[in-house]
Amino acid sequence: MKNILKTTLLTAALSAGMALSAMAAETPGKTWEDVKNSEDPMEIIQVVENLNKDVNGIDTDYLMNMTLRFGEESIPMYTTGNVKIQDANNEAMKLVMTMNMNAMGENQSITAFYTDGWYYYDMGENGKYKLEMNYVSALQSTQTAAMNQSGLSYITDASVERNGELTTIYFSMDGAAMTDLVNKVLAQTSGAGNVVNGPGVESQAAGLGMNIGECKGEYTLDANGNIIQQRILMNADMSVDELTMGYEIFMEMNIKAIGDSVVVTVPSTEGFPTMEEYLQQILAESGAAA
């Protein structure tokens, strides 16, 4: 369950990161004014991404409807929250994410934040812990992979629709290309720093990966070419340790601010045990209760 929670958190955080890192294509020479009335969606995407390629901060509200399927069984999960990222392009990166999740009839509120190479999870009455995680490298991997996709070739088709001053781009993405991208990111966040060793505690670096099938998305742009909303619809098979499950997700991000105006205030890092210490405490309490 901890790896499922971790994957859910990463999905939300990395989707926000992709709203930044997808803006990596180089299309010099054209401005928003040149393409705002264009009927070529790829031309619009390339110009918008080029204009935003140096953006290093984002503040976005999100909602995420996710279903995990185990054979004939399924677990729906409904989540809302906010993600703020500051200094995404360097080692000083900070992230704070709130998550209000309903799963199997139970509600849980979680605050997760990242600073100085550690990802902190505060689950309120259910405890808190920290994980060593190279999240900056994960975002950089996302950016590198996006830039290596020549001509945005991971987009298989696209269309454009206008409603007043708003422009919406609808697109489909190649599942194999997105699988490669996501697994590279998961590898960065599931490296040696996440290994948990101790009596009766399994390694949290065990196989964690995804095989993405259908993947669709859309960007909505305001009158100035700013991305104000992003939606993602995706299904995949996900491997967590030795368990394989189906994974369906719809995510909507409503972007409140981007760039240097986004300032992240990280909560106190005091009192967070490591994952190893947290799990050993749970094991000890379970043994005492028995």
C-alpha cells in the first residue's frame, strides 16, 4: 500500500512537473501573435512550449480520479489538492503538495514536500516519514526525454478548437514513448536512496514500473497563450514489487501561476523518521499488540 501511495503522489507531482518540462521544444522565430489564429495545432504547441521553456515554477490545483484494478477487483480513488514547485531547474528545488484522498470509503489528508534531496510525507494521525529521493534528477530526466523527442514525435495526432479567447489543443501521445519516459522518472525516484533495510522490512526499491497504453491530453490557453488548464487521460499496467495491476487515471490541473512569482514555503522537517525507522516502529507496535 505504501508503494501505491507513493506512486499516486508521484503521479500528481510529476504531472505538474510535466506541465513545466513538456515546455522544452525549440521553435525560434515565432511568437504567440504569429500562431494564435493558426489551424496547425503542432505549430501552436511548439511555439507555446518554446515561450515557456525556461519556466521554473508552478502553482496548480488538481483533481485526480484513479482506479486500480486487481483481476476482477477494483479500487476507486478520488483526490483533490494543490502542487507548488519553485526552482524546478536547479538543486534548490522545493515542492509542497496537498492531497485530500477518498479510497474505499475512507478519507485521508496528506501533505508531502520536497527539499534538499528528501521527500517528506505527513499523514496526520497515521504518522509521518521521509524518503531520500532525487526528485530534481527525475524532473531533469523528464525534460531531457521531452527534448530528445524530435519534433514532438511522441504526439501522434492533435487538433485545435477555439471558444472565444480560449484555445484548446487536444492530442494523443504514443504509449511506448510515454512508457519509456515514466519508467526513467520512476527509476530516478526509486534508486538506492530509497532502499529500506531492517529486520522484517522489505526493500522499497523493488520493481516499480508502468506500461502505458492509451494516453490523451489537452491544453487550454488564454488570450496571451498561457496554459491555464491541462488534462490527462491514461490507462496502464503498473508493477509494484511482484504485484501487477491495471491503472486508469483522469487528472485535471488548473494552473494558478507560473514562473518566478511562485514562492514555496516548506514546512518544518523536524520530527520525521526515515522510512526504515517508521516501518520498524509499525512492526514493533504490531508485535506488541499481538
